[in-house]
Amino acid sequence: MRETTLVASTMAVEVTNLCNLNCIMCFKRGLPKQSCKHMSLNLFIKAIEDVRPKDNVVFVGLGEPLLNPAFFYMLLEARKRGLGTNMVTNGIFMDKVWAKVLVKMGIGKISVSLDAATKGTYDKIRKGGDFNKVIENIKTIVEEKRKQGVKYPYIRLDMVGMKCNIHELVKFVQLAKKLGVDGVTMLHLEPTTKELEKQHLCNMPKREVNVYYNKALAEAKKLDIGIVIRPLKPVCNMCNSMWQTPYIDSNGNVSICCLTGATKDKSVEYFKDTTIEMDPSKLLFGNLYEQSFKDIWNSEKIEEFREKYNKIFTLDKKKKWSMKSYLKLRKDNKVPHSYCLVCARRFNLIC
């Protein structure tokens, strides 16, 4: 165990695992059926007081934060402690009332999962959604920022790049400009079914994808819109989440990352017709109802885990990677709980 106690800079929290949509690429499609659960306000307060993040609280996870009836009070608890707040939302419920609240309370960033620039493409991806409503809600919160005369929240539109929507990447940038948001991000798909794997951009000619990338980058520069496009060639980085960003799920479980702490049950992913079975229960290090965060975050179990992966990350960072070699790494992964070994986040492909 470390002599110096580790503290968290950011706390990522799943305030609900309930969602109103059924998107084709969602991680939930690779999971067994889960019972729906909202995090209680009491648990959130316990978490924020126990974790005591230095900088931010990020509302993220398998559910839509605005569905939790206590979300306003959770946001209030974070803000009155002087913490920055970010959220990921599908935008369906971000109406005039919420727009006014979110801007007035000083939320720092809102990432809107949109995935398309047109209603037709949106409807194919975000099952159960309402493209026109989301667009109107984005306009509303941009207008609310103008009314209140503030710079924040930074509003970002997110797209999971797939064969079915990559042709709209330039239009996506143009839509962002039209709506008055601050930026766009395109990340890669992590398929949860064999059928969805066919949608991965690695199944398209690299030259064709690069044409879409370059046109979108040029358009963003012309329109002065912030843009982040995850590269086709993986860039291996060190991952600091397991040291700095605990993830607290709606049951109070503590994990090292929102990607590993999604469920206690096994989940499945597919890459190149190869099943990758993940067992997140191996990546849950404690529960706030049973232990203090300090004891969990500085335990021998999690420290051994960090030491193991720090060695792997250091070695991998020195290697030259391609999408082919990355997919092979996934294919050759024989240990279900070694998800960090193949995580797309540390290869700069998602998030």
C-alpha cells in the first residue's frame, strides 16, 4: 500500500442506470437485463462527502441523469461545495425549465449524445428518441446562456462514428455552428453485438474515412468550432483514471472507471467476430455502504491492480500501434477481467 494516501481529483457518478432510449451502440445491449435503479440523494451526499473530489463531479453512466428525480439536489450539493460539474445527456428532457436551472447553477460542460445531423439517421441509431425535440432543447439552452450573459456551460455534441453516420460528419459540424454550441467530438464504436461490429469504421477503406475526417476538420476550422476526432490509428496513452477518477455506480459500488463499473454481471463485446467477455465484478473494489472511500481507494487490492497495469501501460506506450494490432490485442485477450488491457479509452478511441 502507498505511504501517501491517494485522493480523487474527479468523481464520476452514475445517478441512475435507467434510460429512456435504446440506442443501437449502447453498452447496455451487451449486458444482461438489469433492474432499474436511481441513486438516492442520501447515497450521493455520502459519496461526495466521503470521496471529497478536489475538482469535479461528472454525471455519467448507463442512464440519463435527468431521469433521477433528485438530480437537481445532487447538482446543488456539488455546486455548494465549490465543485465543477459536467454531465452527459441525450438531451430529450433538457427543456426550458432545465435549461434555466443548468445555466443558473453554473454547470461547466454538457455533452449531448446526438450521433447524427439529420432526423433520418438519428432515428436509425437512437431508438425511442426525438431528433427535433433535442435540437429545440439545444437551441433553448444556448439562448438561455445568452440571456444570462454567461460563457458556460460549454456545450458539446457527440457522435459515435459508424458506417451508418460517418457521411454526416461535416453536416454535424455545420449543425453545431447553426445551433451555437461550442464543439463536437467524434469517437469510435465499441460493438456489443456481432451485427454491430460490422458498423465499425475499421470495416471501411481508410482513405474514405480520412476524406470525411479531413473535410470535417477543415469545416470546423472555417466555422471556428471546436472539434475532436478520435484517430483511426490508435495512440496509446497512460490512463490516470485508476488513480484520480473513481466511479460510483447507483448502488454505491466503487470502480476505477465508468467503463469497467457498469455492472456486476458479465458483458460481451465483439471485434472481428471474436467474443470478448468482460467480468466487471473483478473491477469493483468496494462499496461505500460497507467501507470508507479512503480505505477502498488505498487498499492493497486496488494498489496491486494499479501496479500491474502501470507496467503494462508503460510498455504499451512505447509500441507502435495500428487499428489492426489493437484489434488483435482484443482478440488475444484471454482473461475476462483484464479489460484495462484492451480498453479503447487508453488508446484514444473513445471518451
